[in-house]
Amino acid sequence: MALLLIAVFIVVPIAELYVIIQVGQLIGIWPTLILLLADAVLGSMLLKHEGRSAWRRFNEALATRRFPGREVADGALIIVGGTLLLTPGFITDVFGLFFLLPPTRAISRRVLKRFTIGRFAVVGVSGGGFGPFGPSNGNAGAPPTRDYDFEGSAEEVPPQGNGERRLPRSDEG
């Protein structure tokens, strides 16, 4: 984990600076700055378009009572891709485009799925009850049952002559 942090916070910015300097020497300072600015603007427009599309697909999945796993993964990849595109530099832009464009995002989603399978455990409640979208396991309209639900009755205790409240006792006479 420490090596990953070193790579992200030290190696990537140094590599980005190197590439920006090389591009600047090749095409000039002003064209390089214009290219970086245009890249950020076009990336933000693509982020907005793909984000709205993913949000629409997410809501459609919920409306059809389908688990939106693919849509959530797409949303996460779009957020990461948009962040990388808005970061100044050409290396991060390549990875940002990879996460934002639908055909390459599908590849990223498969890699992400393969990487995460078996690393997380989903813990559920057995015995029916209410799922995240209403009754599950054929318990339509039935309230969830739990081992710790108890029925009981209560009785209001009127104050005694001295203002103190006492519990009602059947053995007192």
C-alpha cells in the first residue's frame, strides 16, 4: 500500500511534468497550455454527458426493481475518469478517457469485477423480511419478524397522595 501511495503522489506528478515539458518543447508553450485547457474543458463536458447517462440507467434499474450493480460501477468509474481528466497532465488524461468512454469503461468494469470478486463479503438476513425495495421471499405485506420482538401491555400509574409514583402491585391491599 505504501508503494502505491508513493507512485500516486510522487512518481505520477514527476512523470506528468516530464511529459508536459517534452510536449512543450515539441509544439511550444502556448499550444501545450491551450491543449491542456481544451482537454480539461472537453473532459468536463464528457463527464457531464456520461454522468447523466449513468444516472438515468441507475434510476431505470431501480424502477424495474433490478440490482444496479453495473450502474454503480459505471458511476464510480465515471467519477474517477472525470477526476483524472480534470487533473492537468497528459498521462492522467489518457487514463481518464479510458474510464469515461463506454467501450473502454466496459473493459475497466470487467477488470474491476475480476479484482474485487472474493475480496468482499455480502452479509444478509435470512428468514425473509423486508429487502431494500420492499417485501422479499413472498412476505408481501407482512411485517418483518425478529427474535427480539415482544408483545406487552402498559398501565398508567396514577400519582399517590404524596406525589410519588408507585408500580401497581397485586399483592398490596
